[in-house]
Amino acid sequence: MLERPDPADATVPHGLSKTVATALPGLWYCLHLPAALSDLVDVDAWMLKAAQSLRLDHNILLVPIDCFDEVLLGYHLQHHHPVVAICPDELLDEARQRASSLGFVLPTTPYSELCDATLTAQWDAMHEHFIPDLPALTGEVSLTRRLDLAALTLPHRRLARQMGWPTAELAVQDGTSVSGVLAQVLNGQTRLAAVARLEREGASHSEAGRRYPQTVREEAARLRVPVALGLPGVAPAYARNAYDAELRRRTGTQPAVDPDDTWSVTLHERPDHMVERAAVEFAVTHQAVASSGLGLMLPTVPPEAFVILAELERHFLTTHSSAAVRRLLTRLNDAAQPLWSKEVMVAIQRASYLTVFSDFPLGLLTMPGDSAPLCARLPVTYRPLDPLTRTVQQQVVAPPGLSLNRTPSRSW
């Protein structure tokens, strides 16, 4: 029997626990901190490009204050370097005491102190604590304002800092086109690929300068990067069974871009649809940063697409025909047509693989101009959004570090 979610405890319709939602300002802040020691120092371009075949996640531990102690976390923290605890202001005193007993390196930071100055100070403090003998990277670090474009801008800004490019946030104002931002991001990825290739080929400084323009043109033609997509929406049948009519009226469609979707320490106090949006965007941005790629939000899946998908599923319960399947897929493509913005199509054309945060099988759709479904174009990995609480929890769990040395070592 389907249990109806309690709107007092979770958001509608994707089901994000209100308690977990309280952590969103801190989770977003953590994405702006170093994910590994290599973020603090200069790294060769070929290594940055090679890292796109990995997932170098931020190691974020999301725990309630009652579990923030030696008994429950002691063994886990033995294999990590606990760096900084971030908490709502009302929990500061207790969190500070618990973090101190667990050996956290930096002072506990309350939400009210989350700002550019604190972020810069923490980057400097981490470098001084862990690798003071190596030159620190230069360049500005600052918090992202627009959450709806953060999956594009934040990975690019981290790359720009490593490459020595201007690190100020991309000029994203209310009237800025997503196409313009995406073009800047893809240009940065192309330049990275060109420099990485010249490094791998052992080109001298003078040779690299001579070959660079042609190498950029060649890499632009074959550029491939990991892409993450956020695609919210629930099936109408699920919504009818899970929520009453009043709650369903409170759930609206989400656009791909929303200039009002900005970061603040009180973002968890917004209406459900904005809180859920911030959570999905966090998951997409976290994935994009971990893979050194890029991400985009899509608009809400049209309800009719879910209805046709259900017809397609029911069709396979009986004797099915290929002609009927083709007709259903054509209807499905027609219903989902609003998802295919120019930016999404450009990103997919440049994707090495897709990670899709959604309850809708995007890979079944055929992108305009293609002759086969998306899943035939490139690998597609799905991360379900329902319940959204589980999505956020699983996204912040970094894969455990493995040491190939004879003696065990602790991961960052």
C-alpha cells in the first residue's frame, strides 16, 4: 500500500525531508571548498583532463547533531582528515564542542558566517595546514550566486583557477543567455584539452605556442566532457495517489532557468518547489564538479510524457508489435519536445557520458536531428529523484579511498 507522505515532514512532490533541507545552505557552501589536496596547488593540464574519467567527489559527511560523536563516527573518521564542520547558528556551541573532540582542523562555521571572506580564509588555512611547503594557487574564490546555472559556472571557475585564467564568476546577470555561459564553459574545456594534448606530446614551450591555435581547432571538433542533467517531475498517477488535490495544486512546473533561484543561508525556508529545485541543482552541480565536467537543469517533464510512458510499459505486458512501439515512441518524443532546448542539445553533442537525475527515462527519447534514441548515442546513467532525501544522501557519499601502499593511509 502506498503511504502518503506527510507534507509537514517533507517537500512536495519529490519528498525532501525538511530536516535534510536545512542542510542545503551548508552543502552548497561545501561545493566551493577544495575536494582534494590537488585543488590547492598547480596541477598539469593533462592530469586535469585525465581526471574527467574519474569521480573526485567532495567528501561531505551529512549527519544529525546527535550522531556527531566519537561512538558513531570515530571509525569512519580514522580513514579521513576531518577539516571543517558547518551548521545552523542555533547548533554552533554543541557542534563546536563535538567537532573539537573529533579532531576537526578548522573552527566550526555557522551559517551566518558563510561568505566570500570565510571561503577565502578557509582555502588559505587548508593550504597552510596540509601542504605549506608547496606554492598555493592564486586567484579569487567566491560563492556562486545563481544556483540554476551553478552546474555550468562552478566547475568552470574551479578549472579557471587551476589554469590561471580570470577566476571571477562568469558574468551571469538576469538577462544573460544560457547559451553564452555554455559557450564560455565549452571554450574553457577546449583550451584545457588543447593544452593537455600538447603536454602529453612533450611539446616545448616554443613549439606549443606555435601549434596551440591549430590544436585548439582540432580539439574543438572532437571535444567530449562528462555532462550531468537535472530533470524534475513526477508521474501524474503517482501524484494522485500520494497527494490530495490541494497539495497537487501547490506543485507547479519548473523552468530550466530561474534568475530568482539564488544562494542564501535561508534557502531551505523557501516554498517547496524552490527547496526541491535547490536540492536537485546541488546534486547536478556536485556531479559536474566531481567529474570536472558540466551540468544543466531541464524544465519539468510534461505530464503527458509520463502518461505515454505508462502506455508503453503496459504495451509490453501483452503481445507487442514493433509498429505499435514505434508509434508510442513517436508520441513520447512529441510530448517531451519542450525538453530539447538548444543548450541541452549542444551539451549532449559534447558529452562523453550522461548522468541524469530524474524519474523519467530520458534515454528513450530521440534528440531532434537523430535517428535513434539517446541511449544509442552515448552511455546514460540514472539517479532517481524520488525520494529526494535519498538522492541527496547518496550523492554526498564519496567512494572510499583505496591505498596501494603497504601501509594504510588516510584519504582527504
